Amino acid sequence: MKKRDCFKKYGTKARKVLESLLDKYADEGITNIESIDILKVKPLTDFGSPMEIIKKFGSKAKYLETIKELEYELYNTGA
């Protein structure tokens, strides 16, 4: 998915968060990235507090929408 750059519409900081979430998905599975609590663990904490991370996406609703889009892309690409 990283090579396909499905999230080029997001800013650099938001893309880095998404890349970290993809790494977490690869290590731990999809259920962990669905939880806002994932933003409280390394390496996501390197991007700031959960609220600071969410602001990179504009709002909590947009962050959650992005996570759903990420899940959709993961399942549709067989990643």
C-alpha cells in the first residue's frame, strides 16, 4: 500500500501517521488501528498527543473516516 501512495491527498505529517498505522497493522492486525488508543503508543506518540495527531487530519470525524478508508484499501488490495 505504501508503494501505491493511496493517501497522497493527505499532508506529509498525516501520511507519516498513516505509514506508522500500516506498520502497526502489519505487526498486530486491523483491530488495533481502529481504536483511538493506538495513538497513545509508540511510534505514534512520536507525532504528538492523540489530539495533535487527530488535528493533522482536520477533525476526529475525518481521522476516523481516514481509518475506514485505510481499512477499505487494505482489504481491497489483499495487503
